[in-house]
Amino acid sequence: MKVDFIGDIHGHAVELASLLIKLGYNNNKGYFSHPEGRKVVFVGDYIDRGLQIRETLEIVKGMCDNKTADAVMGNHEYNAILFHAKNKKNGGYYRKHGFTEINQHIETLKQFQHHQEELKMYLEWFKNLPLFIETENYRVVHAYWNKKHIEFLRNNPIHWNDEWLDRLTDENSDEYVVVEEILKGKEHELADGHHFYDADNVKRDKCRVKWWHYCTGDIMNDEYLFNCPSSLKGTVFKGFVDELPDDKPIFFGHYWLKEDNPTLNSKSNAKCLDYSVAKNGHLVAYSLDTEKLEIQKSLS
Ligand SMILES: [Mn+2]
């Protein structure tokens, strides 16, 4: 049996429909299904950025409702839940409505402006999305598979009540760290004054790590860190490196990769599917043959 994993869609429903058709799915029944009974697993980030967010959600939820797909939560769905959740204690919302937060969510707000009931329905649906999936053949998470974090969530499944919302937004709680890292990735604190300037020219002393990198011995800072400061290039990474499970692949999205940094052919069995469809890149699918354990790639 083949399972098809699809990367971050961000409101690009045309690309999604064309990728599904390319993979052999059709919309004959009012939702996409495959004549051989194949299933899709979506890795999160359905909303924001693109111009067809409602259409994207209709396709993804339609498939989930009819059991032709599974879907995990992305950081954008998570942020949306918090953005629209009223904080009864302080009168605001669990996610700040500042310029950055509104800007990130603006396309969704605009496209649902006259469809508030529909938005409410989708926000409730987001709350039911799992943060990870593990089967006997594969693992799926939006940004970062960390054994301990996954274990934590297995033992403490999220409830979207005020008590949980308080903890999820308290930077000192375990719940905050676990969910932030699983959905947004892990950061490494740079020591000794090393830093870089981000796209908005803000000075940063933390870098996101490429936790999926295959390595057996030392790994260089420039291979392991996003935005590696030039002062650290060519030196060995001194922090914690995740040991990757080697029994079955991990599929994830989130990192806005480009075609010139593929993960499909790398030795690592952690495979990123996000090739930046929302920045003129590609919507990518990997098809896993669970009998032969082969993975193939398709672009929209
Ligand atoms: Mn993401």
C-alpha cells in the first residue's frame, strides 16, 4: 500500500488539487479519494499566506471526514486557535493581536470576514487535529520529532480549556516548551556573543537547528544551524544533537526549504516536505510504499 504525504499548503488550493490529481486521486464523490484506496497524510499549515484558504480547508477537511486523509496540526492552526481564544482573566486573547500576529494571519481573517460561522467551525476542527501521528510504518509531525516531547503528549493530551490555555502560553511551563518545539522547531542558544541579523535586521542570539540532519560524528555549525553566524562557519557544532530513530521514516514540513536543499535523497530518514509553495516554490508529496519502504517525490 502507498501512503501520500503532502507538505505545507498555506491556502494554495489549486496546487493542492493538481497535486492530488497527479497522484491519482479524483473528486468524483464530492471529496478527493483514490481508486486504489490510498490515503494522504497532511503535515499541517493549511491556512494563512495564500488566496484560497477556505478552498484548501474544504479539501483537507473533506478528505479527513471521509477517511481518505489524516492531518496533523501546524503552527498556523495552533496560532489561530490561540488568536481567537478569549482570555477571560485579562480581557484579551491567548495570542496577542499585535502587528506581527495580525500580519501573519491577515489572509485568513480577510477570506473569512463574511464567513464567521464557518471560521468558528474550522477553529473547532483544528482543536481535534493531532500534534503527531505514529503508525507501524511512519511518523508525522509539523516541525520537530522529539521522543521526550511526544511521550509527554501521549501522557498529557491537550484539552482546550482555560487551564490548558494558561499553561500553553506560559513560557515557563513544560506544556509551552513541548508544543512550541513540536510545532515551530528547536532553537540553539549561541554562546560567547555569537549572533546574526534576521530578515528584519533584528539581532538574534538563537538559531533554529536542522535536527533531521544525518550525522555519525562531528557536525559543522554551518550544516546544523539555520542562519549560522559567519563567526561560527567551519567550526564544529558543540550543542546537543538529536539521535534520529532509524526504524521508520519521519515526515514533517515547516522549514521553507528550496529545491536546491532536498531532504528526500539524504541518508537521514527524517524527510521535510515543505518546499515553499507560498514563496513561489513547490507543493511537494512523498509517496511511501509501505511494502518496499521506498519513497518517491511529486511536485504540483
Ligand atoms: Mn509551519
